[in-house]
Amino acid sequence: MKSLEELKAIREKALKEVSIRDNENKTRVLVGMATCGIAAGARPVMNAFVDELAKRNIQNVTVSMTGCIGICRLEPIAEVFEANGEKTTYVKLDAEKARRIVAEHLVNQKPVTEFTIGAVGN
């Protein structure tokens, strides 16, 4: 950096990039990626969500990782948060189930109830 103007330009660029990542009016998918989730196979699940959304060019869904969701015996776990605040928790996932969730829930707005926490049996 050679000037204050250059620093301001860098700051403005960074602020614009942060606003691009804003989750307002977007559906969010959180994948449990603590050690329990990773050990159970969460990494391929997360990759499947990201790849399938990219393949379908879906822009209104963000995928991110979180720590332990708290029900380790049901890992891998993903939670879908709709823009309206509604949450669906999917458990015992694999990559194929993640792709199906994208197709049915995220594209067609029909949750895959057979993969949800209530359907799997606690």
C-alpha cells in the first residue's frame, strides 16, 4: 500500500465481498463437521451438497459447516434453515442422500421426511 486511497479501496472491496455472503433471504444448509461428524462421513456429505448445488447453478442456498450439533449417534447431520426461519434436521446422511435433499427439498420445496430426525427413530 502506498496511499490512504489504496487502503480505502481495499476496505471497500472487502465490504462488498462480505455483503455478497449475506444470508438474508437465502436458505442455509449447515453440516455438522466436528470430529464426530467427520468420523461418521460428513465431509462427503458436505461436498455432495456443494457440488449438487453448483451443478444445478442454485444461487439462493449457502452451505457452511458448524461444530457438533449435539446428537453424535445420528451423524452425519445437516440442518436446512429456510429464509422464513423454518428448520429441518436431516440425520444419518451420506452423499446420495444429500443429493436427494438438494433435488427434493431445496429445488422442489418438499422435505425428505424419511431422512429427518423424527423419522429415523431416536
